[in-house]
Amino acid sequence: MHWLRPALPEAFEARNPLRMASFPLFPYCNRIRDARFAFDGATIDLAGNDPHFAHALHGNAWRRPWRVGARSESAVDLHFEHEPAASVTGDWPFRYRARQRIELRGGALHITMSARNLADRPMPFGMGHHPYYPRTAGTRIHADVQAMWHADTDVLPTHLGPHPAVDALRAGM
């Protein structure tokens, strides 16, 4: 049984996370409009981090290699450390470390994520996980969520609010 969508060999060959089972979102989720934002009196310019997208997408950790740490038959720890590179256009300008623990426990998939700012200054930060589930008659997704981000035509968040999917996810959809 596949808990997440199986990645095809072509996805591995192309090193394309968008065709894999899932990927981590560090140091931000979703998109950043026009790949720029203001923080702590400065403009953070992420333009050019991927020419395929008009807006900065999902941070940088989903496109870079992670180190495998402790592992067992039912769990694996993955580690990532980002060191900013001035030579990389649109690189995230803050140093940080991230960790994922992926575990099958009690008949459920558990993903625990954490991060630590290693920069010498405050850093804006968000994280998430982007799963792709196999869509079969037996697939049920449950999530304890209170609201949903609504989006515009560029799939950029506009407001947080109620949505019929929120209730459906609590019951399982």
C-alpha cells in the first residue's frame, strides 16, 4: 500500500520534486508575490530562484539534497542546512537548519518538522509539507484544521477564512 503517490523513475532522473510523493516547504510555504518582500527594514529579493515561476515558490529546501540521519524500518530522520550563497541568484539570505522525521506509527503517517535560525539576525520563517496522495476509492484524508487560506488567480493567499473543505477534512474526505 502506498501512503503517498509513488515517484516514477523519470521524476528521480529529472530530480523533479513536483513529480515525487511529497516535499518539505522551508523557509516559507506557498508563493511570495513578485519574489520580493520587505522585512526588518530591508527588501528581500528572491527573484530568479526559479525562472519557471513568476512568484517565489515554496522556499529552497524542496529543491536541494537532504542528509539521511537515523533510520529504522518505520522511521527516518532527514536533515538540511542552508548556507546563503551570494553567487546564487535569488538565494534565501538567512542561514538555517531544518529537520524532518517521517514515521509510520499506529497505522498512521506522522511527519514532524522543525527548524532553527542560524543567522545572526531575526529571520522570517514558515514551514509546511506538500504531500501528493494516491486518489483511490479507499483514500481518506483527515486534518484538524480551523480555516483555509483563500487564493487569487495567481494562487497567492488573499485571506484566511471558513470553507466547506475545512469541515470535510475534519470528518475525512
